[in-house]
Amino acid sequence: MNKYMEIALKEAKKSLKTNDIPVGAVIVQNNKIVAKGHNTREKQHLITRHAEINAIEKACRKLKNWHLDNCIIYVTLEPCKMCLEVIKQARIKQIIYAASQQKQSNLKEPNKIKLENVEKASILLKNFFKTKRNK
């Protein structure tokens, strides 16, 4: 698995501490990590606190620019429609994700890449929801 996706998985695991869905994101520019984020919706009680949004906001602050043209975002789960639109607005050039959305895919563009190795991200998500259902 890609080293940036491994880091995104570590970010995703941070979400478990606050009972958030374990999703992590890493933004990379010129082979350097610009920002990382994980879900904090439950912790912050805000629907918009998805991993991608958290990472994008950090990247914009760090780069002092909302144009993230030369950046790639690595996400452990295919972005939802809200996050996909924010990624587009931030002008991020590429999305690389591990696990697909179960209900329906949101990505239709040919320049977006899906990683083949989805096992770790899928297991993390499945275990989270299995625990939730058993409570």
C-alpha cells in the first residue's frame, strides 16, 4: 500500500478515540505531506468535520492559499458528495482513495484513481460499524 495511504490509515484510527467513523486524509504536494486530517464530527458535533475537510482547511492555512492545484489527496474512504465538491473547489488535482462507498460511487471523472489494495481500510470501517450495531 502507498506510504501516504498508510499515513491516512493512521489518521483514520484517531477517529476511533472519539467514536467517529474511521476515515483519514492526507494532502501531498511535491511528494511532501502538507496536511493530515481525520473525522471529528462526533467530537466537534459538526456534520462538516469530515477528514477531507479537516485536511483541506489545514493545507489552506499552511500554504496560505485556497488553491491547492498541485496537491493530491489520499483518503481511506471514497469522498462523499460534500467532500468531493470541496476537493473540486480547492482545485486538488487528484484523489486517491482506498475503500469505495458502499451505497454508490461519487467519483465519475477519469483522472481520479482508486487504489486496488483496500483491505486495511475496509476492515477498519467494517469493524467500526459492526461494533456500532452490536451496542
